[in-house]
Amino acid sequence: MAGSGIRSMRYLLQAGADYVLCNEGDLANAACLVANLAAAAEALAAGAGARVDSCAAPSGGRQWRLQGGPAGAGGAGPPLSELVHEDAVSLLARCHLEGRFFDLIDLDSFGGAAHFVGASLDAVRYGGLVCLTSTSGTIAGGRDPASALALYGQHLAPVPHANEQGLRMLIGLAHREALARRLSVTPLWSLYSPHGSVFRTMLLVDRQRRQKKSGGWAEGSRCYGYTLHWPGSGESACCAFQDLPAALQDACCSGGSGSSGGPPLLSGPLWLGPLHDHGHLQLVQQEAAARGWVPQAAEAAAGAAAAGAASSSGGSGGSSSGPALPATRKGSIGSLQLLLDLLVEEAAAEAEGERALAATATAGEAAAAAGQAAGGQAAAQGLPPWFLRTNDVGRAGQLARPPARDALLAELRRRGFLACRSHVDPSAVKTTASLAQAVEAAVEGLGIPSRAAEAAGRQRLRGRHRRPQPSDTGGAGASNLNVALP
């Protein structure tokens, strides 16, 4: 659904799109959409010294074209934008049959949007982008298993990291649909928005690359699999799709990593790989700075503008405040900078984990080629597909208080674990450490006592400063007196 068409306008005016096909299923929004798309076309025409030609589209919608130019060259150019009102699946299927493939397809709809995913992969170019949105918060939280199976082909359990599970649910569906079409999808960024539980991701779609196979499975299959969570102990684990039988046998027979937590909760199949691409997010951060959308860049631009104004006026003649920062609904644009910083931090930790895994795999292959046993070194770990909340760390260790997030991050890094913040939950850390290891870091590294130890300390302190009572002197007759007698 296109809503009011503001995003379509931004694709034309800010992203420099050559052509935008805008689809809205609700005809009640037609007047608003026509007005906004016409305004965008008029703004582009004014910049090009041309005029806008609006006409009926062959599909029954509305088209806008630029007519003429600065030199007066006649003839209408190719369509600049087009508005249609169709079912999204039917529209994408028709584009596929007509050989119309898009560089970017942005699907923003309410609900699961599961039936749009395959159609969007059919209509995107090789090397193109697909943006997916889902608002299935109840499904992601494991509260609607029937819909999870019907829409996503997944079983989702209620877990503490349910919001990250929602992102991996959506990417996992796209990954499965891509495999059926001999395609590959790579998440460039993934975003959870707490207002109404909105899950978004941008995927790079390309031909499926040939990969080495081990035991009939491609090496990249480790990015698609299952997570297991033990509610009693709070521990989690994951396994690739093909390793599920062995993981379940280990969990049920030997207790797995949650021997004191009873049977595990199973979720999957999900996307287990990185949620972001570090290089792409760095480019996004640079673009936001270049546009003055983050405070530092805006202040630098304001300073440069002020310096330019001062030099042009000989030092006398007012001051310039520079480009105004666009305000967000909840406050300043600083929230955008915080979000970009969080996403880049997550992506950097994921990239470091992937490099460690790749180095371990290369070393194992070299050892196998030399006929040696790979060993003597701890196996590398990538960043796991879940996070640990500081409240859960405090609860699991029965600590007097939960550890501060930043202090816990620093201690985990000091101990050699990968650790970073999570944009999904402000109180969470993403780390290669287990919950037990995080508790150990909080107790031994941060000095947080257990509730029992703190209560015992308070009791000792209370006994040390307790006011002596007459009964403490052993006098039975004075036991009810409140003052000492001379």
C-alpha cells in the first residue's frame, strides 16, 4: 500500500529514481495520491525546464511524463511515475510476464505480507533490492503458531528475543522463496520499530552462486536453521537446518546447554546469518552525513556556511544558521544518528564474527588437506541469532541488581567475547557469551553481589548498629523498661 504517496515522492525527488510505479489497493486514497505524485512531477519539471503531461496509463491508472525541455525539444519522454490500484501479487506477476523488472521493489503492507515475497522476487532484476515489511508481532512472539505455519512455514516459540526472531522470520521466508527460484538474498539492513511491532529488511537479490558442498549441503546452509531456548536456565542454542536431528538428540538425551531448564523451545526454520551488511551501512551513514541528516554533519555545514557568509560580507553582515535539521515526531534528528550508530555497531560485530568463522573453516580445510587433525584451538563463534537482556542476566544469577549494559559490554569484551549493543532492545547485549558466562562477568568482573549475599550483609550491618535493649543485660525485671535506671 502506498498510503499518501510520500515515499513515492521521496524516491522521485530525493533518490533520483527514473521511474516509480506506485500501487495502492484502496481507491479512497486516489485523490491524495494523484495530487502528491503530480506535485513531485511538477517539481522535477521545474528543475528540468519542462512541463508535465498527465494521461491515462494503459493499465487503467494514471501516468506523468515530462514534455519538452530547455531547448524546446518536443515529444513526451518516458513515463516518470505511474499510479495503479491493483492487487500487489497480480501486478508483480503481470510485470514479470511482460518482462518489466525493477531495480528496487518496496513492499510496505499491514500483516504478514508472506504471499508478496515470492512475487517480488520474480519481478526484481538480478542485483536488485527488495524491501519487505511485516507487522506480525503476535506471530513473531510465538502467540499464533497456526498463522506462523500457514504464512511462513515456521514454528515460532515465545522467547525473550521475540522481536529479533521476527526479523529472522521475515528474512528466513525470503531465503526459502529465493532458494526455490535459484536466487540468493543478502540482508543489507534489518530494522525493528517498536511502534506496533514493525519488522523491515532490505535484501540484495542475485543469482545463486555455486558453493562447495559437504555431505550434500551447501556451505551457506548454516545461515538457515533453528534456535532452541531453555526457559528454565535462560540459555539458547542454534543449529543449521541439516543439524536439527543431532541437536534435538543432544538436547533431549544429555540436556544440551540447558540441563536444568527442562525441554527446549524450538523455533524455525529461521535466518541465522547476519542481519546487516557492514559496508552498506557505512555508505548509508556517509550519505546521511552528506545530506546533513545527522547533527555533526549539519553543524559542520552550518559552520562552513557561516564562514562563507562572513568572508563574502567582509566580516560584517549577520550570520547564517546553516541548513535546518528535519525534526522527527519524537524529538530531534539525533534519534537517526543513534539508530545509524547502533546498526553500524551491530554490523561490525557480525562482520567480525563472520571473519572468525571463515578463518576457522579455512584452517580446518588446510589441516584436512595435510592429513592432520584440526584441534588445539577453540572453535570460533559468530554473533548468535538472539540477544541477552540485562534484566535476564540479573534474574538468572539472582543478582542484587541487573548489570549496567555498557559496563557489561566492556567486561565481556575484556574477557575476549564478541559483544555489541542491539537496536532491537535498549537494555540488551548481543554477545558470543552464554547467559552463564554473562552472569559470571557481572559477578566477578563488575562486583555485583547476589541477592542472598546482599541480604546477609544488610543483616550483619543491622545487627552491628542495633540499639541495645534492656533484655540484652539479662535483667528480667527491667525487660519492659524503655530507659536505663541509675
